[in-house]
Amino acid sequence: METSSESLKFELTPYSVKPKRELPRAGLKGEVGHFGAVTVERSPLYRPGDKGMDTARLSGPAFPETVFRGKRRSGRPSLFKAELTLDGKKAELRFNSRAVRKEDRALHIAHEGREYVYSVEGLGKPRVLERAGVKIAMESGQFVPGADGAPSVGTATGPVDVVDLAVALVLEQVDTDALTLGGAIASSPFALMQRFSDRAE
């Protein structure tokens, strides 16, 4: 598997399409250094048949197909009832939405012998995915008037490969507010409602 040993900088730009006979799509796309083109996509439209679940999907010629599903929140999948699969193989996800300390609120992801920690400091701060020797930090770039949102600017350090990048990039289209203290406090009523609706299903 190809890796990048030096620091890699890249930018994904937001886009949205509204085809006539298909669901509208929105997300990010761009080139990630020598790894090439990548697209992270979700449908901003609420679909009643999905039982309140939403999906973000990453694809690119060099990347494993990566799918993140979670309860819909703010027009995106969230970390509640979440599932992450890479090339059809499920990753293990765990996080504590009620934790007060930043380290305890981080999202832990285990996949094929790799252990990742994903943390979000708060609004305007980097979103960071780390495993031993590898770090990918994503930040929101400068908002361009008339664009579909702000670009996502990434810096990857260490022997980064397509799996690391796929995990970090698919999370750019996921509502990860619950990992911030403010978000954890704001989403606690949401978590409580989820618990009641889960019981009702």
C-alpha cells in the first residue's frame, strides 16, 4: 500500500449537485497529493425510508470505498448509532458523549489492527485523526462567497496511507459536535431523545 512519508498538504472543495431524476448530493472533492482524486458525498435531503439514518460515502480510484452511517443530525450522519465500513469491513467505534475531559470524549476507531483516536477541539479548531506515528489534521479554509461552504484543508504527517486518509476525510461530512464539550452539552437532550426513540422502534 502506497504511503506518504513527508508532510502532505491538500484541500478539498465543497460542491453540491441537484440532478433532475436523482437525489441531490453534496460534499467535498479534490486531489490528495500523489494519492489522487477523492470525493466525500452525502444526500442533504431527508429520506423517511432510512429511519432517521444518514450516510456519508468516500470514493476515489486509489481509496477504499468508505461508508459512514449514523442517526441524521443537522443534515448529516452523526456519531449516534454510527457504523463505519472500509471496503466492506466494519471498523469498531466508541466514544463517551457524556465525558467532560477532552481525551475521554475522543472517538476511538479500531480497524484491521489499527487504533485511531479522532478528536475535535471546538469551533474553528482542527479536527485531528491520529494513530502511532501518523497524524491528519483537518481545518476549515477561507469561505468563498457564492461557494457551497468552506473548503477543508488537510495536513498529514508520518507514513500516511489511503486508509488513514479515508477515515479522516469521510468524517469531514459527519456531525462530530458531540466530541466537543459545547456539542456534548448541546447534544445531551438529543442523546436522550435518541434513547427514547430507540426504545420505541
